[in-house]
Amino acid sequence: MIGGIRKSYATMCGAVLLAQVAGFAPAGAAEVVVKTLNSGPGGAMVFDPAFVKLDPGDSIKLVSTDKGHNIETIRGMAPEGAPVIKTVVGRDETITFDKPGIYGFKCSPHYLMGMVALVVVGDERGNLEQAKAVQHGKLAQKRFDPLFAQVQ
């Protein structure tokens, strides 16, 4: 009988935990995993994937596959009023995007090496030209050009 009580208690606790977690996530919200890599698709010092399309309320889970990387908003490459994002180097973090628009990101330690990413949230493209106009170093610009070509 005690085993049955423990099992029922564990089932009840699991159900309560599931309900709490479900209550904090928007219905249908997606999470895209983005890895930080010393070497990967596109060369050295990359985000994988470097281009992400999200709906408002979706999240990116930044996974520090290779340590020594972060993600930071590039000045001028986010919708007006969007929060500035800067994660801790080497730490996995989840970022939720509520404001539609175009977001440009860099890895702070490896921006000069071209470690950049582009995130498109929703269908709003009001800041596209502003984001394209931001000046970058040669390697970052070389990587941004094909990323911007994916924006539709």
C-alpha cells in the first residue's frame, strides 16, 4: 500500500509541475536551438544556425557547444523599443522574442572574426533597411550578406 501511495504522490507532483510549466509558456511557442561553435557551417567562429525565423513569443536557446561565446545585439540592428540582449560568455541561455522585426547579433569576443547571426521575428520588416545599413568589419559583412538574402 505504501508503494502505491508513493506512486500516486509522484504522479500528482509530476502533474502539478507539468501544469506549472505549461502555464508559463505561450501555447504553441517554439524554441530553436542555436549552437555556438569554434568551427561549423560557414567556417570558423559561427552560430549554427546563423539565420533563424521565429514567430512572436518564440525563443532561441543559445547552447554554448564550444565555450567562450555569447550573443549580443548589434547596435542599430533591432526593432525600436526591443530590449538589448547580451548573454554571459560560455553560458546556455534562452531568449524569448516578443517584438516583431529584424535582429542582428554578434558574439562579442569573435565579432571581428565574423561571428554573427540574423533573427527575423514575425512578418514585420520595418527595420530591415536600417539593419542592412549598419557597418561591419569585412568578415562580419561577408557573413551578413547571405543572411539578409534569406529575409523575405
